[in-house]
Amino acid sequence: MTGSQDVAARLARVEGVRWSALAGDVDSGKVLFELDSGRVQDTASVGKIFLLHRLLAEVDDGRRSLEDRVTRRPVEWMDNSGLWYLLQADELSLYDLAALIGAVSDNAATNTLVREIGIEAVHSHTVAMGYRHSGLDDWVRWPIPPGAPRTLSHATAADLVRFCARLVTRADLSASSSDTLQRWLGAGMDLSMVASAFGLDPLAHYFFDRDIWLWNKTGTISTVRADTGVVMSPTRRIAYAVLANWDRGEADPRDEVLAAMRDAGEAIREELVV
């Protein structure tokens, strides 16, 4: 990898993979790399950021408190991604639900919060912010029943970079809510993709380490790898989104995809020290 100008070519060399990728300096607007940034992709769990944003918008409006408590229902139980399905507590605060979603992309917490907020409210909020090609499509369910959305979320890299830049600059939420959402995402434990290049502790990387401060949200299913967030040095802030989709088949490009995403992260890291 020799720099950000090579990232698009590096991604495009991975056979059988559809990409949407973009990285840019939050403050100067400089584009570091771009590849089909307007392509709509399946983003798996990434769309949970729109749910968390809607929750905090309602907090800012005085309609909710993060101290409000909710009880999960049996139908909302979902294992795999998350921790709540392993915990004894059936009742949590809205704050704790959101923290679980930010830290471990908790599916059970997502389902309970979607029921509490309402998927249509999330949809309308997302569109009102100007994201017409991105959003959270459904709550988490498996198997997916007939008639339900086939994806949990969808997005373009351009929309996600805009979302991240507006969050870090406190453009849409109050200062306290913007900081809260970044803190939830800063607890994210999945550094397997773009963020793998930064060499950070997966369990503790909020605030500076190696002069790098990161928050991000990822999405993973068998045919998707998606990573979006903001990575900062003491002098620069770079928002990025790298989204990979492929079809099920005999050849699984996962290892090549992850290597290419790491190369994208290496290019971002090089820019941070310029």
C-alpha cells in the first residue's frame, strides 16, 4: 500500500465484490479516496446508527429520558451478536440498551429499542435528515419471514461519511447527545475491518492511543463487510465508510475483502500523520 490514491484500485482488484467506499477530511473536505460512493449496499448492522440517532433526537426534544426503563419481550430475544441474551436482567434503561448496541451491536437490545421507538419513526427521521439511500430496514429476525425486508439496513458510503461528519461536528444533535452517541460507538469492539490498521485495543480505544482516537460501527453477515466511523489525530478528523457486498457462491472472498479494508485503513493512518 503506497497511499490513499491507491485505495480505489486496491479495492477494485478483489474479484466478485461490489464496493462503496469514501474517506474524507471532516474539516477541509479533502477526499482521501472514493469508489462508487453512491452505490446502495447491504450494510447489515450499520443501520443501527439511525436508530440510536432517533433515540437521542427524542431525548433532545424532551420526549424521552435515557433513564427510562424498558423490559424485553420473549419475541425480541436474539443471540449471536450481542451480550444481553447472556444476561439475567430483563429490564434495562434506554441508555444501557443503546450502549449495548454501540459496543457489541446487540441484536436483542436493537429489537427492544426498535419496538420502543418504532421502525417508522426511524425511517421518517432518517429521510428528514436527508438520507434517502440509507436506513434501518427492520428489526433483527431469523429466519426472515416472507414479506419482511430482505436486509437489516442499507446505505451508501457517501451517506455514511456525511452522517459521521455531521455527528462529530454536532450538526444535528445537541452537544451532549452528539457526545453520547460517539461514546456509545467508541465502545465498539469490532476492529476487524478498516480499523484493524490502527493497532488499537479492541476493548479500550476511546480517547487517544498512539495519537489515534476512533469510533466506528460495523456490519457483518456472510456476504457483507461494512465499516464506517471517524478516526482522529490531535490535528485531523477523517470520516470514512468502506462497504463490501458479494454473492453467495463457491469462492468466499472474505479474507481478501478484510485485507483490502485493512489497506484502506493503512492509507487513512498515513494521512493522519501528514
